[in-house]
Amino acid sequence: MDTSQGEITVLLAQVRHGDRDAEARLLSLVYDELRGLAAHYIRGERPDHTLQATALVHEAYVKMVEQKEAQYQDRSHFFAYASQVMRNLLVSHARTVKSEKRCGNRKKVPLDSILLYAEDQSDDLLALDDALNQLARKDARQAQIVELRFFGGLSLEETAEFLSISSRTVKRDWRMARAWLHAQLDNTCQA
């Protein structure tokens, strides 16, 4: 994530003021990073999968640019919001392909592998989304850390900078959130 933070911030301000040229320049600057985020989510998919990384990037970008009231302060804020939009798109897609069985014959899947999105894991993604929503009600900062790290691909240091907290706090909350999510997901599959 070494794109010029200052340039992205300036372009975001210009896009907010309706500059269509800035919108095109912004897309060319952030496209590779957005594509990397999207690829992270659906890596390992079969070639004929209905949701491709490119489509996810384009749909997320369109939704973000259409949000005229969105006030991205800087590059970190933009990518945090992008990760949130991509998460919502993936969850929406998973809901459309969800099988009728909630936990039927599924194997126990490590939390990290859920992010390697596959249609046959749509139940896992939906369970993760439900668990994240529960975590947000319990501890909003921990849920935001999970979203930034998992869905945003931010490092511990980038997450700490974005949230204006120490890396140590992020590391502690990250560890606690992961343990809590593991327990929630284990309970969901056993129910």
C-alpha cells in the first residue's frame, strides 16, 4: 500500500466536488490496491465462479463514488470504506447463493480460510458476518479491527494509525476478537 497518500487525498476532495477527471485519475491510482483486496477475498476460486475480483472492484468502486455524502478524509479512510463495501457485496452475494442447510455437512473451517471466498462457503461467510455484527454490538472497536485487518488487508500498524490507537492495543484487541469469533463460529456450527 505505497500509493501516494497525499495525491489520493487531494483526488478524493476533487471527486467530492464533482470533478470527473479526478474520479478517473483516482481509479487509476487505487485500482491495483482495490483489485488486490478483492483478489484476497476470492482467491482460490474456480475459473468459472460467478463473482470475479474485477467485478467486485468495479461494483465496490461504483458504490463508493455514488456516495456523494461520503467524506473520505484520506487514503486509509478510503480503503477502510472500500473493505466495508466489499464485505457487504460478498455477504450479499453469499446470501443469493446460500444453500438451505445452515451447518449441515460442513467441515469445521479455520477462520482465516473463510476469507478465501468460495460459493460453497457462503454459509461460512454469512456466519462470519453475523458474528461480526454481534461483536460490533459487544465491542465496536474490536469489530472494526477485524474488518480493517480481514476485509481491508491493513497491517497492525496501518490499523493502529487509522484508529488512532497504539499497535499494542490493536494486537490485543485483534487477538481477543479472533478468539471470540472462533467461539461464536464454533457455536453456530454446533447449533
